[in-house]
Amino acid sequence: MIHEDLVIYNVKNGKTEDFGLIVEKYKDSLYSYIFYSVKDEGAAGDIFQDTMLKALTEIQKYKEKGKFKAWLFTIARNKITDYFRKASKTVSLDDDENGERADSADNTESKALSNISLEEISSFIDKLPQAQKEVILLRQYLSFKEIADALSCPLGTVLARMSRAVKKLQEFMGEEYAVQTR
């Protein structure tokens, strides 16, 4: 297990070979997030490399008061947005949704998704609005607080998006997968 703060300190002070430890620590979760966002292995590999390169070249800008993981996922999110812009697809990652707070989103999320195949889940998630889809994807790797930091939005917005996403997923899946939330 690496002590992340020490590794970041070393990289900031010229020991760039230590950055490999960071890459190793986050490669699986970061690549998975990118891949499920773009659904293209080649593009995901390129975006992953671009993300890591930018993290290395911009590490001096990283402020230790935040979570490095959230900072790294923010870079990836921006690279994904750039990818879709270049592909001439319109993607709105910053739709601000107002509404109710999430009620035990973690619990509801896990119950709603536990009895369904990965392919079915993926097809249902693809039907969600981009802001909700993004929260669902990021939740696999980050806490709600880290997601709020990565998206630069209030925690309440993230929780509301998750709550709406779970409810929509339940609607898509039908009553057989519906979860009692009372």
C-alpha cells in the first residue's frame, strides 16, 4: 500500500518515476470509468493515457486539501467531454437539476441493481440523462463527496441526481426489479 501524499510530494519535487505508483493504484477504476463512459476500448485507452499525462504535467497545481482521486477523475471527466466534443456529439455534463434529496441512495442503488445482468444494467444506464448516468458511473469508484468535488457541484445535487437515476432505473426495469423504499 502506498502513502499517496508522500508519492505526490516526491513527484512534485522531481521524482517523476514515482508517478507509476499512482498509475498502478488507480488504473483499474479510472480506466473502467472512462471505458463505461465512451464505450470504445481504443478511445478509453487514449483518454486514460491523456488523463495520466495531464495529471503528471499538472501535478504542481494539485492542492493537497482535496482528494487526489477526485482530482484525477475530474481530469478524466474533462478528457471524456473533449472526446465527445471532437466526435461532434452533444453531451451536457453539467445539467443542473433541482429537486428532492436522495433517500438512502446507496442502499436503494444496490438493491435495485442486485438481481439483473451487467448487460441489462448497462443498457438501462445508457437511457439515463447524462448527468444521472455520470453520477451512477462515478459512484462505482468515488464517494458522494468525491463525486461532488469532481463535478464541482453541491453534495445535495449529486444525491438528488443519484436518487432520480435510481428511480428511473427502477422504472426502466419494471415492477419485477422495483425496490420498496419505505
